[in-house]
Amino acid sequence: MKMSQEEKLKRSYIVVRCPSEECEAETIVFAHAKNTVVCKECGEVIAKPLGGKADIIGEVLRFAGQPVETEE
Ligand SMILES: [Zn+2]
């Protein structure tokens, strides 16, 4: 079954918990991030670009409900 464009968009954003045990801040990451994404709180790397799809280093908590603005 093909996903609708809207469904794809919804799943493109995921909420990731910072891998640092002392931080655990939640950051919304674009699943196909082309740049390394770092935690806003502590600067820990939470996602790295990996051939079109981001390699998520932190814990994936859930899909973000809807696209949101992310800081590049
Ligand atoms: Zn952090």
C-alpha cells in the first residue's frame, strides 16, 4: 500500500531523546536530515546524515504529529 503524501510528511519528523543520560532533552529531527543534528541543550550529536536517511543516535520516542519548524 502506498502512503499518501501527507502520511509521508508526518513520518518524516521524529522526536528523539538526547543520548546523554544527564540531558534527555527531546528534539524533533527530520528523518532525512542532510546535516548532523545536535541537541540544543548539551550539543550531543543525536542524528547523522546517512545516504539520504538520517542515522538516529538518540532514542526515537515517536513520530512528530505534524511537520514543525526545525532549526538548521
Ligand atoms: Zn542533550
